[in-house]
Amino acid sequence: MTLKEKVENIMGNFLDRNKNYAVHTYVRNGVTENIIARLLIPVNRTAKSKEEKYSVEWKVADIECNDFSLPYDEIMDCYVNSCEYGRIKIGKSVVVILKNGMKIEFECCGERI
């Protein structure tokens, strides 16, 4: 399986499984884990797999003006991570590691935004 297929499969399954819920996205420094940016991707989103990137687009007031792109040639790894709070498993997140050292985490917390 190529990295492109891996990203499409993992992200596609995650977004489909959580299609009725908002997704919290955290852009982190991969070394220090410090959050650089936070995004809230609402329910009215569209995922697109293009030749060079995987993108998630969403609308604000019926205007398609926001997107989050993952260029395949900048991705080092993509995997599913189990989220736990103490001993309670609260779900799964997707982690994308970029070659520049940044880490992007996609989490679903059950919010219908």
C-alpha cells in the first residue's frame, strides 16, 4: 500500500465514521507537542483525494472558503491513535506526521457543530 492510499484509507474511514460530528484539528510541533494552531472542522465538510494532496473543505454561511490540505509528498507517516482518559477509551484520532517535524491530529469529541 502506498502512502497516498494509506492516507486516503485512514482519513476517509475516520471522516466517514464521524460524519455527523465536528472534528477538532491540532497542528503541533512534533518535538515539543506544543499546539501551533487549532481548527474546528464542522459537519458540512467534503473530503477530496486529489493526485497531489488530500483535502478537507467546509463552508461558512454557504461560502466554500476553508480547507485543510495534506500534500502527499510532505507526509512522513499517517496512523490511527487510540485516545484514552485515564483508563477509559474515548475514541480514536488520526495522526499525520509531516517531514518538516509538524504533527497534525484529527479528533472527534461527539459535537454536532
